[in-house]
Amino acid sequence: MAKFIQTSEHAIIGESGAAAATLAPGERVPFNEEADSHKEIERGIEAGDEACAHLSIVEVDPKDEKKQEEELAKQLEKAEKVVAKEQAKEDKAQAKEEAKVAKAQENAPPQQVDANPPPQDVEAKKLAEDDQPPKTTRTRKARG
């Protein structure tokens, strides 16, 4: 069995003469029987010290843990397959719906263009043109 210090909150676990480990909730570090800091943490946990309330000592059988990890990997793989199947069904249904809409648009009667548009107000057009500034054109003088 392997012994670990595990945390339920963010924590920094130091070890005498080594770099401290920064842990997220649920993470753990191997318990070092020779490290004074680890022994102090263990005593704090056993004494119910509030400073150690988010820490615990867990013993794990590496073989069992490996089996659990493999089982979890299998379950995740199965879940991914289920999600992929569901996504494929949704994609197929969406493609079918899009095809249905496209077919409906193809079979729809053409939009009618009004053969007899309303008469244009010729006088209003002329007045609008008269309000425009006159167009000027430049002409070049011939040199000569």
C-alpha cells in the first residue's frame, strides 16, 4: 500500500529540502515518512487541527488504483462513443431537415412578377431631376 497526503482544497505541501507541491482539490502527493513537514501534517490531521481540515492521509494499493484507472478509461471511451452516436444522429436529422427545406424551395411556385407595375409619377420624377444641380462638362480649348 502506498500512503499519500490528499487535499480537498488548493494547498501547498512542502517537503524538507525539496520543492513544495501545489495541489488542486482532489490531488495528492506521496507521503514521505522521513520528511518532518509530512509528519507534522499527519499529526495535525490526527489531532483535528483546523489548519489541516482540508487534508487527509490516504492509503492506496497501486494495483487496485491502476485497475480503477483502466476501468475509468473504458467508461470514458464508451461515453465518447455514445456521444459520437448521438451527435451523428443529430447531424443526420439536421441534414435531412435542410434537404427537406431545400426541396420545398425547389418545388415552390416561382414568385410572380407584377406584369402591370403601378404607373410612374412622371411629373414627380421631372421635378426631382430639376432640383439636381446642373451637370457641367469641361471642354478643352484648342490651342492654336
